[in-house]
Amino acid sequence: MEFIKRFEPLWLALVVIGGLNWALIGLFDRNVLSDIFGSGTATDVVYTVIGFAALMLVPALMERSQLNSHMPRTRKA
């Protein structure tokens, strides 16, 4: 768990880069990662690393949203 927390800023930056790339693809049909790395194996590796970064953020997201606790949340009056 310490490994995940230590590299959380890196994972977040990679996920943001991937999200911005997908936004550019959807809005302008422009794939910046393919423009930078070409359409070969390097782009596939970059997409895999971004996907891995998203998976590494899942535990932090669950912890922050309290999805991993079995106790109901207490409501403040």
C-alpha cells in the first residue's frame, strides 16, 4: 500500500494526460499520443502504462469514497 501512496501523484498525472488525450480524440479527432510516439508499439506501451496508472488509483478512490468499509456512514445533523 505504501508503494501506491508514494507514487500517487505520478499515477494521477498519467491518468490526467490520458483523459486529456481522450478528450482531444473525442472533440477534435486528434490523438496527441500517436502524434508524439507514432502508431506502433511505443503508443501501445504508453496506453498500457496509463491504464496501469488508472488501476493503481482505484484503492485510493475507494478509500476516499469509503466504498471499502462495510459500516454505514454516519450522517451529521
